[in-house]
Amino acid sequence: RVAASFTKQQVSLAWFSGDSAAPWTPHFEVVVIGGGHAGTEAAAAAARCGSRTLLLTHRVDTIGQMSCNPSFGGIGKGHLMREVDALDGLCSRICDQSGVHYKVLNRRKGPAVWGLRAQIDRKLYKQNMQKEILNTQLLTVQEGAVENLILTEPEPEHTGKCRVSGVVLADGSKIYADSVILTTGTFLRGMIVIGLEMYPAGRLGDKPSIGLAQTLEKLGFVVGRLKTGTPPRIAKESINFSILNKQTPDNPSIPFSFINETVWIKPEDQLPCYLTHTNPRVDEIVLENLHLNSHVKETTRGPRYCPSIESKVLRFPNRVHQVWLEPEGMDSDLIYPQGLSVTLPVELQEKMITCIRGLEKAKMIHPGYGVQYDYLDPRQITPSLETHLVQRLFFAGQINGTTGYEEAAAQGVIAGINASLRVRSKPPFVISRTEGYIGVLIDDLTTLGTNEPYRMFTSRAEFRLSLRPDNADSRLTFRGYREAGCVSQQRYERASWMKSSLEEGISVLKSIEFSSSKWKKLIPEASISMGKSVHLRALDVLKYEEVDMELLARAVPEPLKKYTKCRELAERLKIEATYESVLFHQQQEIKDIQRDEALQLPKDLDYLTLKDVSLSFEVREKLHFSRPQTIGAASRIPGVTPAAIINLLRYVKTTQ
Ligand code: FAD
């Protein structure tokens, strides 16, 4: 399926231009630019939705490359992965085939905020992702650098907007498309930095994307600049692990994907991680050499929640920082020192590493480096990720100011679905803040914008207790199946079975009554806070920490035993019981938000000249730039006052 260049015979999925001047110019329904985490999800999603899709990327052998950390998931990020999976996306399934250390974070807190996470074998991930992408029906992959976009003349019936109709490659060849998705990551005018040295590159070993950055700027997109960095890699055999704290993986491993009951590797065969710390000598090396470190001096913003060691030393002086030593893969000789992202000159990086406990004799194989790149202000895109400025042009991933594989994957799947729906003139597929972390991510980006790399956290979501990792399928799989057509029959059936089993299980648990003598045997502590002769529903008994479905089923084998046969079902029933009463109260708040989200603002409102609505010029400017699609979204734009929202609401009601 890889097309080095197009000939009529090679490409069965493209059809060809009717243009007599260029009769063999290929034409796809959806063209995706970039084979990173956003691009692979976007291309696969568009193809799953039934669109003839082309993935155009610099190099096929870097498809699925993990540019920085050898891990997926974490707090908030694990939620995104579950939601991508619920829409039949790829990254969760590929992680279940490639992980080397699975551990759920935040276990001490409630399951709503558990963070599914795993160390991933980089090589395996890339191999498995490439296998998946190259075998996806309706998807063709071609190597090439996109330099320019082909645009139609502005169409008056669409308020003068132009439409993208294809791309131009570096060799001048053209490919026509009905929708185009840009997922170019850190490549737009990318510059690598080590010490005082700076040179153009998208990431180590890859050329930057300059022509495309210029095209976007010329089109009038507002462009900003961000930076990020990666730590050095260390030879495994040069580390003294024997004096460090060892972290073992969970047993059993919790898979990322709803369709997997286990992961590819047993817990006892997984690799450990080790913990060490920085010390005052590390701070000294950083502080004494700031003049040799141009990345630190740059005013461009870096990732707040994944900062470089230099930022940590400057922001939190005299503190010790954790450094996790993480395996890069099953047969890799490299260790990734998480927490040690650095852009000092190479010899100073070596000096810094060797003053850390356990790393005294460490051999640095690759130095750490920083990258600075262009991103596009995400207030220029709609919640379906289509740009306001150019019709049928979509942006997803780091290009929108986010950081992280999971944030990129989440946007990729939504852009792929919407690019495909757009071609078929179907309504956009938008996830609201009340339905998923994907909705929170996209709503934050499109209404608030960002001036630093944006990453997901559970604290960003208002409805954390409803948007749990365990129930992403019941929130999104059915919508994905019915409205987008991006979910396979097999996944749909699995989600339907789980939904009906949960409903049935909950109703059975509500119907069983435990006498006080019976429940006191299971939860003796509870008798202190409750009257002696109270009867409890089995669902209430299950809420207690020490009770699980196994224990309940031992007390009442019939009819409860059957709900313990599937581990996931038993765990989900326990979680449903835990949150039953709080969720009941949250439903009203969710309904209030959904009511505001249902109040659509006309797409082509000209806020700058709009008459009959009292709005300050500042508010008009903000609305003009972000173009919110609903009253709910308008109310979340900073500076748009409650009075302005009431006036807008009146206007919408009188015009609808
Ligand atoms: P990428 O994965 O970067 O993929 C972009 C793809 O687009 C590439 O395949 C590229 O070849 C292709 N491409 C670009 N331009 C063109 C073109 N014109 N034509 C054709 N193909 C093109 N994330 C964190 O969460 N924490 C970190 O600490 C962190 N540190 C990082 C450090 C470095 C040095 C780098 C490079 C990235 C780091 N990241 C970090 C970010 C993480 O790698 C990205 O968030 C994630 O990979 C973004 O996915 P993406 O799909 O948007 O872009």
C-alpha cells in the first residue's frame, strides 16, 4: 500500500483528476499530512468512516514514532486513550501489544481519576502501528513533503471563504483532495537547540517544514511559537541499579483497550523502572552555565507540566527532583531518564548526569535537546477541528498547541471523522465537555486558546465522576457507531453486551436485600454509623471499600455469581455502585450545560458589525476571533461577560 510516487496502476484507491491539463493527478476524499500520533489516528479514522484516504508523510519508517518519552497514558492522558479506543482508534490497542511495564497511577484515589499508564517498547510500537496503518482498508500511504496547499477561489455563498482542494509536494507534484488534515507536530519552522547551537529540524534526524509554515502564514492564520525538550539517553549497562528504588509493574496488568482482556506480556515478564533524584550539584551545573544555554534564555513558552531540568532549578531552587529511569524497550540497551529534559551543551549534560546517584558511571548515548516550533492559535478552529478561515481544512495534534501523544491522538481521531463526514455533507461529530475528556480538550483549545503547550489533567474536567476511564465506551462507542460510522461491528457488539450486562447487574443488585445480620458480616465497621436493624440493598453493600463482587457473590451465589465471570464487568459494577448517589446529583448540572450547548449561534454571524445586540467592542473582537458555535462555548471565552451572554441569548432566541 505504500506508494513512492503515483502511477495509474499503483494506486487503486485514488481516482484521477478530470482536469485535461493534468489527467493523471490523483484525487482522494481525505488527505492527511503527517504520520505521527495525530496523523495515524486521523488517517485510520477517515478510512474507517469509509473515505478513500491518503496519508502523506516525510518517511514511512517514522510512522508512529514516539519522539520523546517511551510511555503512554497517565493522569488525564489515560482517559483520552480510553476515549480514542471507544471510537475504535488505534493507540490503545497498539499499546496493549507493545507495553513493557503497566501501572495504574493515582490508585489511592477513586477509580474516576485513575491514570492508566504503561512504559512502551518504542520499536514494537512503531512496528505494530506501521503494520496496522499499512493494512487499513481504503488507506494509502505515500512518502513526501507537503509544501503548499491548493485552494479554490473564495466562494461568495460561503461568506468569501476559500476551500482547500489539494496539496503540492516538494517535487511540484499535486494531489487533489476533498478534505485535508494537517498534523505536522513540531515540524513547522522547527529548530533544534543544544547549548548555543541551533539548526533547522522538526525533531532529531528530520527536516523541518518551512514551505507549509509560510503558506499558512500567508493565508492569514495567527501563528505562535512554542518550545519543548527531551532528556539524554543513557546506556543501561552503565547504571548502578542495585542502589536505587525499584518499581515493579501491576499484577494483573490493566489493558488500555476495551476489546482486550489482557495485554501481550505477563506481569512477571515485564521490566522494572527505577527511581533516583537530583541533588545540589545538578543545580550548580545548571546555574553556572545558563549563559551557554540558549533554549532557556528564549522567552518562548515550554511545557509547564513536563519542564526541563533548567526550568525546575530556576523555578524551585534548592529542591530535589525525581528522575525515573525508564526502559526504552524489551531488547533496548537504552534508558530514558524521565525528569531530566535538558539543553545544556553535550559535555555539560554528561557532567550533570554523572553526579546523580546510580548514574556515577553512566554513559550518555544521545544528548538531550530542545525544539522550537510554530503552532497555530487553536481559536482558529471549530469544535470539529475544521479551520474558520479555509473550508475543509482541519488541524490536529501539536500544531494546535498541545503536547503529548494522547492529546494528539484524541484530536486526530476527531479530525479524521469530521473530514470524512464533511466530504459526505453530514453534520459534524462534536464531543461536548459533558461527554468526554476529548470534549474538554477541544473546548479548552477552541474557546480559550493556549500560549503554552497544553496537556490534559483530570482537574480540567468539571464532570470527573461521570467521565471515567471505565465507562468511555458507554459514553462514545454508540455515537461513534451511529453518527460517524467509525466503530467496527465487533466493538459495537462488545459495548452493547457490556451496557446491557451492567444495566441488568445494577437492577439485580438493587433488588437484593441484605438483612442487618448478613451485611454486618461483610462490613462490620459500617454498623457503627448505621442503625442496627437497617436492611441494605446489595448495591449499597457493594459501595464499601472492602466489598467486591466476588465477596457479594459468595454471600448470595444466586443470582450474583454470573456477574463475577467477566473481570471487567465485576469491576465496573463495583465502580457504578461507588458513584451511584453522587452521579444522581451531577446529572442536573450536566443537563444545565447541555441546554446551553444546544443553543447554537449562527455560523456566519459578523460580531464586529452585528446590530441590535449590546456588546462592547472588546467582547465583539473576542467573539469574532474565536467564533463560538454555542452559547455555552461563548460563555467560556475569557472576557465575554455574563451581561454579554444574556444579550447574545436574547438575540439567538429572537432570530431562531
Ligand atoms: P508528530 O508526532 O511530531 O508527527 C508529525 C508528523 O508530521 C511526522 O511524521 C512528520 O514527518 C510529519 N510532517 C511534518 N511536516 C510535514 C510535511 N510538510 N509533509 C509531510 N509530512 C510532514 N510530549 C510530551 O507529552 N512530553 C514531552 O516532554 C515531550 N517532549 C518532546 C520533545 C521533543 C524534542 C519532541 C520532538 C516532542 C516532544 N513531545 C513531548 C511531544 C510529542 O512528541 C508530541 O506531542 C506528539 O508526537 C505530537 O504528535 P503529532 O502527531 O501532532 O506530531
